[in-house]
Amino acid sequence: MWMDSKAEMEWASRTRASFSRRVSNALLLFTGDMEYLDKFMQDKWFVLQLAVWGLRGVSRVILANNPLSGALILAALYWDSPWQGLLGTVGVLASTLTAVITGQDSGEVAGGLHGFNGMLVSLLMGVFSSAGDWYWWLLLPACLGSATCIFLYSGLATFLQHWDLPAAVFPFNTVIVLYLLCTGPNNPYFPHYPTVPPGELEHNGTELAALTVLGGIPLGVGQIFACGALKPSFLILGAVVLYSPLLAVHALLGSAVGILAGLSVAVRHQSLYSGLSGFNGALGCMAVGGLFFTFNWRTHLFAITSAFLSAYADIALSNMLGALGLPACSWAATLTATLMLLLSGNLATYRIPIGQVKAPEHNLRSRSQWEAGNTLDAESTDV
Amino acid sequence: MWMDSKAEMEWASRTRASFSRRVSNALLLFTGDMEYLDKFMQDKWFVLQLAVWGLRGVSRVILANNPLSGALILAALYWDSPWQGLLGTVGVLASTLTAVITGQDSGEVAGGLHGFNGMLVSLLMGVFSSAGDWYWWLLLPACLGSATCIFLYSGLATFLQHWDLPAAVFPFNTVIVLYLLCTGPNNPYFPHYPTVPPGELEHNGTELAALTVLGGIPLGVGQIFACGALKPSFLILGAVVLYSPLLAVHALLGSAVGILAGLSVAVRHQSLYSGLSGFNGALGCMAVGGLFFTFNWRTHLFAITSAFLSAYADIALSNMLGALGLPACSWAATLTATLMLLLSGNLATYRIPIGQVKAPEHNLRSRSQWEAGNTLDAESTDV
Amino acid sequence: MWMDSKAEMEWASRTRASFSRRVSNALLLFTGDMEYLDKFMQDKWFVLQLAVWGLRGVSRVILANNPLSGALILAALYWDSPWQGLLGTVGVLASTLTAVITGQDSGEVAGGLHGFNGMLVSLLMGVFSSAGDWYWWLLLPACLGSATCIFLYSGLATFLQHWDLPAAVFPFNTVIVLYLLCTGPNNPYFPHYPTVPPGELEHNGTELAALTVLGGIPLGVGQIFACGALKPSFLILGAVVLYSPLLAVHALLGSAVGILAGLSVAVRHQSLYSGLSGFNGALGCMAVGGLFFTFNWRTHLFAITSAFLSAYADIALSNMLGALGLPACSWAATLTATLMLLLSGNLATYRIPIGQVKAPEHNLRSRSQWEAGNTLDAESTDV
């Protein structure tokens, strides 16, 4: 035998290294945007394709784009409430199918861009309905409302593309408000709970429970899917980590900022505990911190600013719409993110064109080479 | 005599044919857009020109463009209520004259594009006024409000032309809401009735009268001119048939869809009986079915969708604005039609540029030759 | 001596003429836009530069652009109430510094374009606060609100530049409404007075005091800075005269028009007396009469129209927002001025591109040479 022990050890270590590299490669396969999947699915059955499009759509709600994240999120929703899970599934399928039927761009459909608004409409209809779970008639407005999102999405996209802005969740926000206005709290067919604005005064001046408020931070991430339970919220957070850890950090950060903003203007305690104070901040923070802009310390500061703006705007809009018995949904975060995308000055230099938005880590890598030149430009336009 | 009886009969039949052709030609002269009239009127008195521009403006309210239709509609309004007829006449003249004075494009003025918003403002001021008929002071806000429409129309047209969108009845909807907000129900000079939202609960649970609801379908067409009487509504429908039978069919269809939508969310019965549930559906259906898009079975389905969207949006907006004591007018149909014009996908392939919109039958004829190529394109962009 | 008395007198008169020319030149130095100052300040200390930028920002509120006018206005505010003066100073500095930090265009910052919205937000927070003067905690939202204006200004400017429209005071109007919605009347930290809509009925039918109404005309100019005292209002008017007498005339004219409009729909007397009826009219009139359009009798008529539209729209919006306990601020004038800038027809021919807007007198001079050709164009597009 000519192989000595040293060579043997080297071989063993090399094998181990190659194994761990393979594992990490396999892990990397399931993180980020999983773009290779699109090519792989091209000649598969329509039902399989639809499933992937739908799961991408589910993850799009929380600004991710990964079918596995979508599956995890869907599992979290079914875990929290099977009826809500069903509504979400119906919503995402109804709107994706409507997009196929009305001939929307196939790339957009495959990217899940026509699923997330419908899913949100469906989920929120379930949350606001006062007819109880498994009220099957609710599937009718859920399907129609989800389908309507496609019309709004397509029209808005045409309108906004001049500024390279995404239609985002404007369609969901519009449709759910119109649905709630159509039916009203006492509707004989589709009754729903009236909304309590966060500025409403509390009858008994209870003490603020600090620990429960801390629980509101992960709940703020869950509330993006109208999910108010702690464990499913952590699963949803896990789904975001799978797509991009950086995005997950910003989600938690934004949710915390939202709770701070709520404390500063003394909103109802229930609003802090349930995570409703945090979810707009989370969305506003995620959009700026890494997704639509290359991540660095400057965009990170802008992301925190965006979280504060989203959170305060949400309190304001909730109080205004609450006077009409309506929820503010994610109007605040959507408007704030749109505003940040329109901004000139420092932030604009880090803007990623909408068509090239990928997972934050991917954005960072693809941009890092030509970053140096850009920061120079940014410096020279400074006052 | 060399002419035998067979030749005689042939000659007679040819004469009859030529006579009926002449009659049908004469009839065709008065249908559609009557474009030849513009050349004929060019060197006539200004008062005559103004009359034709005004009558075109009257017909523009219901998406037609034919002075004879306008005359029929004006007759219907005078038949229903001479005071309303007078207000309509004053409104259309005030806004057309303002357009001339402020130097708007002469082609647009001649096409009646600066008359319809003013007419609607004037009519609705009369309908909402609680000071009774022949309250002459009302002519002052009627004239000023109609004139204001020109400013809004011109400004909005500049804003929207980037997307090739029409200013439509946005000016009317804005001005009437501002007028009602300015004066309020208890104004000492210009009092008006408060609006009852359609979602308001009925005090006594009366049975729905099926026949009266059916009467709401033609009334929905009349309500486009704020006319709530059955016979004048049929005359208005006749005026639309004169311009384009296809448009009239879509008006009735849309009105019926609007009533269906109203039934599905249990609006007040009075809202169904009076045709107020139907008129937004009618407008939404007419805009898509043949006017802004070439008519075919696809656009026909989109027209029905548009009618449903308009009708539901109208219920939602009526409930929201009703909380402030305001009517929703035709906001819903105007917004929905604008959305449909922005849509990408299948529908966009049938879109007719705003500058080339004519009567649906004319649109159909001028497009039919290059239709084949277009559907192919539409097919290839399908998913 | 060879110099006779005639030559002596000539010399004396020449000296006098040269002296008066020098005085008038020195006066001219301090009127208009004082553009030479920018070059002079370029290499000075940052604090001095910031002071000039801030003072320009103060004068920008009333559509002027002159640091001396700004200083006079600031003096008037401190005269009326030192606390309000301090708030204004803090607001203009906070927003200008935010613009510097976020890397906004240095030319815009130097022109004071990033100061006026912040100042208004800060001033209005003080006016609406029911916590009394010298409530130091108020500086916190004042600074944050002023900083937020920069984000809205920058985003809106990008959005509106397609139509060559200015972001104007949209940011201020948005931020102040959001702030008031966030806190609400009974907020424990930042309480504020509820707003009384101008259409509210008066309990006792008091007679209108004609003289007090006349006093509302100059107060309408002061109310642009939320200043309700007569003498400081005259000082503010003086500051406008220093920048441009033509603008000052339009300010008074617009304020008078606003009071006329208020009388015509019977608003509360208090609204007329305090100048709140007039300030939107004043702003609407100033924007069209000489600032964004070359001054002549046509644009003068359009300026009066704009004043009426602004005033009526203000009454309407005040009634609507008042139902939610919110003020209408200068939404009406801002929207109306934006509409006038979008107008086609006669008015459009006199439009000055946003980048070249200077003091009305300067606009007049620089345009007068090529006016002839333009009016010809305007004539030929008339109907």
C-alpha cells in the first residue's frame, strides 16, 4: 500500500468539505428566487405549473418570491385556521386563473405576480366576516374579489410603468375596501365586523404589558397574512428567512419600529399586542431595505425611515378610515414604498430597476462590482 | 311596344329596390356620427353651429355623438320636466360657450366634447335642489358649475393624454360633489336634499316587487340623465338606438347587470325600482361593448364584467359618500371604464385609439379587415 | 474760476440724478429674486448659507423668493407670537437640513424649495395644538413632520415633472392632515383643537359686520402663514410688495374674491372675519396672475377665475374634511393652481416653464420681446 495516513486524512477532509459544499449548494438551491425552477417546469402539466405559480404568489405577499417559502406560509395559515388556509388557497388560484384567462403576460403569471393580491383579498374577507368559519357562501365574493384584482393590477401596472413603479398591493387594498363598503356591517348575506380605529380611547386605563408588546413584533410579521397567532407567525418568519435572511431581519426591525411609533402616539394597547401596529412598518422596511434598493448602511437607514413613515401613516389612515368603519389594510406601507421608489437624491442611486429585483442577497452580489462608481456619483450630487 | 311584361316587372322591382335603398340611405344619413354635418355647418351662422355642438354634447352624455339623438334626448327631458329641460339646455350652452371663450380646441368644441359635463352638472343641481322647480337663482350656480367643467376637462385631458385616456365625466363628478359640499343641506340660498346610501336598512321588510324591478332596467338608461320617468326613458333609449343599436343593447344589458348586482348585496328596494342601481352598470357596459373596443364576443364578455365592476363599485362608493351625505353620481362607471382602457392582455388588442372612436357599427366595419392579424397577436401573448 | 453757474447746476442735477439712480438701483438690488446673492454666498460659511436658504424658504410659502422678504415675514411671525416664530424657524431649518442630508439637488436647496413645506407643517402644528404655547414636546413632531415633507416633496416632484408641474405645498397639506389624524383631539401627548367646518350653522343669527369683513382681506394674506393678527399681516404683505408689487396686488385681490365666494354660500361669519375664507383665493390668484403665467389682461382674468375656483373648492373641502374634524389647509389653492397649469387653450400660451419662473415683473420683461408672436398663435387656435 502506497497511500500513507496523511494522504488518507487529506482525502477524508476533502470528502467532508465536498459533502458540506454539496449540502450548502443543495440548501442554496431552495433559497432566493429559485429561478431554475421556471425552466424546469416549462413542459410540465398545467396543474403543477399552476401550483408553483400559486406558491410564488403566496410568498409574494411578504415580498419574497420562492415557492418553498410559499408552501411554508400556506402551512402556517392552515395551522392557524384551516378555513383561512382554504380561503387563501382559493384566492390565489382564482386570481392566477383569471390572469391566464384574460391573457396577462405569461412571465408575470409564472412569477406569481397575479396571485398575491387575490390571496390577500380572500384572507381579509374571511377575517372581517362575522358569519363565522366555514360559511361557504363567502367563497363567492372571495373568488370574484380575487378575480377583480387582476383588472386593477393590469390597469395600474400600465399607469405606473411610466415611473417604473410596481402595482404592488394597491389592487388588494382597493378591492377589500370596496367589498367592505358594498356589504356594510349589517348586510343580510355578507355581514362583517366594524373596524375599531387605533386612536380610540380606552375605557379603563390598563397598564401596558411589556412582554405582550414584545410578542407583537413577530405577530406583526404574521399580520401581513392576517394571522394573529404566535407560532404560525414564527413559521411565516422562517419562510422569509428561507428566501432571504436580510429580508427577515428587516421584517422584524420594521415591526418593532411600528410598535415604537404606536407607543409614541398612544394607540390602543390591543393594537400593539395583536401585531396590527407593526405589519405596515415591516412591509415598509422590507421594501426599502434590500429589495428595491441595494443593501448598504445608507439604504438601511432609509429602510428604518420608511418603517417609521409607514407606521405613522398607517395610524393616520386607520383613524380616518376607522371613522367610516373601514380598515386601513396595507395602504400606508404601499404608499410609503411607492414614495421611496420615486425619491431622488441619495436613495435613487441605489435603486434597482423593477424588472431586475431579486432576493436582497442576489441584488447585493450583482451590484457590488459597479457599486464603487455609483457611490462616487452619489457623493458628487450631495450638497 | 317592345317592352314585355317581364321587363316591366323587372323595372318595377328595380324601382322599388332603388326606392328602399334611397330610404335606407336617407335613414343611414341620420344614424351614427353624422360627420358630414360638420363640413356642411362650417360656414353657417354661429348660433346654428352652437345648436349642433350643443346637441352633440347632449348625446355625448350617453356616449353617443349624433345631434338628432341629442334633440330626441332633450325632448325627453322637457317632456319629463320642463324645468330640468331648461337646466340641461343652460348647462350645455354655458359650458360650450366657456370652451369657446377660453380657446379650447375647435374640433373638440364642434364634437360636443365640451358640452356634456356642463349639462350633467346643471341637471343634477336641479335634481338635488330642494328649493323646488323654477327657482331661478339656481341658474347662477348652474352656469358657473358648467363653466368650471371646462377647466377641469381641459386640465384632466392634458394629464390623461399620456395614457390615451379620455377625461370622460370626471369633471362633472368632481364639480357636482364640490357644489353639494359647498352648499350643504341647510344652505339658506341653495338648499338640497341629503342623499340616502343604497345600503341603508329598510324600516319595514317589504316584499320585492318583481315587475317594478324589471321597470328599473329602462329607467337605468333614463337615470343617466337623472330622468326617473318610464316613457321619457324609452325615448332616450330610442335616441341611443338611432345612434347605434349595439350601444342601446349594451345599455339595457348593463342596466340589468346593475340591478342583479344590487340584488346580490341587498340594496334598498327604492334604489332598484328607480333605476339608480342600473345606470352605472349601463355606462360601464356601453363604454367597453363596442365604443372604446371593437365589438366581438370577447369584448362582449369584458363589457359584462365591466358592468358588474361598475355596479359593485357604485354601491361601495354610494355607501361611502352617502355617509357624508353625498351621491356617488357616475364615479364608479367612469373609474371602471378608465381602468378597462388601461388593461393589458386580451382586451388591449381590441382597443380603439381615443381619436378614432366612432359609433360601434362604424368601429366594427373599419376594423374588420385587419382583425385577423390582431387576434393572432392576442393568441400568441396568451399563456 | 472758469465754471459758470449753469454748468454748476447741471453738475448738481447730474449728481442728484446719479444719486437717485443709485438709490433705485440699491432698492432694485433687494427686490425680485436677488439671484446675485447665490453667487456671493457660494464660498461663505455653511451657517450663513443655511440662513439664506431658510429665509428664501420662508418667502417661498407666499410664492416669493427673496431672503429679505423672508426675514420680514419671520419678523412678523415673531411679532404676532414668539412661539409660532420659533416653530416656523425650527420647521424651515429641519426640512432644509433633511434635504441636505438626503442629498437633494443643491440648486433646489439653495433656492429654498425644501424649506417652505416644513415651515408650514411646523406652524400649523402650533396653531392646532391645544397644549398651549411653549409646550416644548411639540418640537419633536414639528421636526419629524418637517423632515417628512422632504420625502414627499422629492417623490412628488419626480411624479409631477412629466407634466412640468411643481410639487408645491402638496407635501405640507399631506403631512399636516396625517399628523392631525395620527394624534386626534384627545391624544394624551399631542392634543389639538377640532376643526369647525365653515358651513356650520350659526346659533344666533347675528348681523354681518361690514368693516370687520373688510379687515378679513389683509388677514387672508396673513393666514397663509396661519397668522390671524392685522398688523403682522400688513408686514407680511409688505414683504410681498418688496419681492413683487404685482404679486401683492393679486394677493389682496384673491383674498377679496375669497370673501365674496364665502358670502355667496353663506359661510360662518367667523370664517370671513379671520381671513380663513380668503387665503386660498389669495394663493390661487397669485399663482396664475404673473407667477406661472406672463402677466397681461387675459391671465389677469384667469387669475380672478382661479381665485374663485380656489375659494369655492376650499369651502367644499373644508366642509368635507371638517366632517372628519380636519382642516382643508391650502389643498384647494394647490389643486386649483395645478389645474390651471395643466390647462390647454388660451392660458397655456402664456405659461412659463417651471424652471424659468421668476418674480412677475422679471417674467414680464424677459417675455415681452417674443410676446407678439405668441399672441398670434393664441389667436389662431381660438375657435
